[in-house]
Amino acid sequence: MNKNKIEKIVKDAWKMFCKDYDSRVSKYSKSLESEKEAMAEHWICWNEYDLMLQFGRFFYKELNEIGPDIELHLEKNLSKSNFEKYSFASKLLKLKGNLKRAPKVDLIITSEKDQGLFSMCGEVKYLHYSVEGMNRGQKTVEQAIEKDLKTLLKIKELGIAESVVFIVLDDYYCLDENKSEKCKNIESLLQKYNKKTIILSHNSCAAKLR
């Protein structure tokens, strides 16, 4: 599968997901009495895995028009034991050495017909008004995002994936005026890495009552 075609499919699927997400959230939030309630609710995506499942609906819709041999896989450790027959198996040891861990990536897009490098690897962040968007004990959201971006760049540099994508859905997390500085920091991070990483981001205010 052509690298540019995969990237276009992913970008188009993201646009479709965002449009659908905002439309459905807007309808759900109207059933509540206040905007504060709507902002605190978890609509459609309760976590990052849900986000990928929803995104996958549109990914496969676009993909079916091109070819059936590409698949999207979620949450897989990039360890040599998992991919020992792949052409990049030896590079996974270098990846583990550089990162001091075998990373678990949120998504992998690859051909099922061969065991060459992946078409794409990706990391996902879902940021919600009422949660940190991280596991308890981690550092700031900005630090968690930069960790993911550095991981993706190393995966690309070592030739494990043809391209990498970072996906972030901001559901009222940075739209709160009290978090404006945080929003600026995150935007600055995304701009810093967007030349070598495909950045797909969406700030949703669909829960806002109109």
C-alpha cells in the first residue's frame, strides 16, 4: 500500500470522525440542564481505546474503497518476541535500548500480506474536562504528550514504520479559560513535532449548550 494513500485515508477518516463526534455529542448534551453538566459528561469516548474504536469505523469505511489487505491493530507492545519474523525485528532491541522500555503503541496500520515495516504507528491522547487524560502518577499532560511524540519519532527513525501519527481529541480540557496556558503549551508542542509526525487534533466544544 502506498504510504501517501495510507496517510490520506487516516486524515480523511479523522475528519469524518470529528464531524460525527461533534454532531452526536451536541445532541446528547441537549438532554442536560446545564453546560457544566454537559462538559463533565463522557459522551461516546470514555477513554483512548474508545476513541480508536470510533476512529476505526471511518478508517475501514475509507479503506474498503482501496484494498482489503491493510488492517488497523490497537495497543500492541513493540517487543522482539511479538515481531521476531518481521524485517525490522533487530531494530526493536535498539528501540528498547533508546527508550529504556519496549513501548506499547496505540495503533498500528500494516499489510497482512508481508512482514516488512509497518505502514504507520500512532499514539493517541483523549483529554477531557473532568479528567487529566493520563494514568494516575504520571507527570503533566504536556510531558505525557512529549513522551509519546519522542517515541513515535524514534520508531520512524529506526525504520520500524513508514510514517507516524499523533492523535489528540481535546474535549473541553483546554477550552476552559483557566487552562489557557496549558493549551498554549500543548499547541507549541504539536507545532514543534509536526514536520516529522502527522498531527491530527480536534478541540471539541460540542457539549456547549446553545
